[in-house]
Amino acid sequence: MKAFRLTASAGAHRQAEALRSNDPPGAGWHRWLLIFGGIAYGLYVSHELGWLELLAYGDPTWLTFGIIVLFVLASLYCGTLAFQLARQHEIWTAVRNGQGHDGPSWTTDFLAERQALNGADATALGDLLHERIKGRTELGWFSAGLQIKLGLLGTVIGFVIMLASIGSANDLQSQGLDALIRSMGIGMKVSLYTTIVGLIGSMMIGIQMLVIDRAADRLFALIITLPDPSAAD
């Protein structure tokens, strides 16, 4: 990994010092809380205006309701990731300052494994650390893409419902025309509701994941540029 191979250079250490001074522990967690607070307020306003119920229960296929549930679960997963990264950043700060800490530590595990290599090439060790930190974010990005795909699936289903209603229309008198319009309206609701909810949910998850990815990249850079405690002594 290119970032890991540059850790021995002076430029990498200068970048690490900038990260240490500009990114306090818990910054990613606090940013996620602000974003989630805005989302929660938007959901509350939508509930008060009746929009949330209209979107959730106005779709007879229940696909829109499923997208909303997926969005809520994905947001909670993003919050768990943000809190975990903030906790590991606090532990990194404690290790750097020579203080004790509780719980599992990615920093101490990495330092112990690097020290056990006795100066050997630790590129693979950096790759494993990167996978340990960034691999947890893949599910969040997958959920964001899945919401878009479910929205597009609802669009297709809505058009199928509309075309099926047109194909089954045998009588275009007043009663037949009213039934045709109602059937086409159901298909249009499925198409529009799922598309709107899927796009908005995907964008909101994407914003949360950008914050988490930034926190994960910074934590990775801080851990791999942390000198061994024995060398500091």
C-alpha cells in the first residue's frame, strides 16, 4: 500500500503531526451526531406533515417501507462505526502519551505485531491494519448503493403495474376509465415513492459514510506513523 510505504519518510511524519494537531479524538463521532440530528429532525417534520406516513404506507408493494427501514438500520450502523473509530482514536492518544486504557486497542496490537517483526518488511502488516479499519465501512457503502437499486426496482415495478392496467383495459366507458386511472395511479405512486425514498436515503447514508471514511483514513495514518515506545525511550 502506497500510504504505508511512505511512513518512513519525513513527509509522512509531518503529515502525521498535522493530523495529530488538527483532528481531536471524537471529531468524527461528533460530526456524525450533527448529521444524524439533522436527519432525525427532518424525519420528525416529515411525520408531522404526514409525508412520512404517505411515503411508507402509500406504496401497496411495501417496497418504500422496506427502503425506509434499511435507511434507519444503515444510519445506526454508521453511528456504531463512528463511535468505534472515536474510541480507538482516544486509545491512540492514550498510547501516544504513555497512559493506560481499557478495551481492545488496534494501536497496541499493531505496535506489538510490528515490534515482533524485528525490522522486517511490515508492508503486509499495514495492509492488514488498513483492512481492519476500512473493511468495516464497506457494508455502509453497500447499503447506500442498495437503496438506489431498490428505488430503481420500484420504478420498474411501477411501470409494470401501469402497463398491465393499460393492457387489461377492455372497456373505456366511464367506469372502465375510472378503474384504469386508479390502476395507473397506483403504478405511478410505486414508481415515484420508491425512487424518491431510495435517492434521498442513499444520499444521506453517503454523507454519513464520507465522515466515517475520513475518520478511518486519519486513524490509519496516525497508527502506522506512531513510533515504537521502545524507540522513544
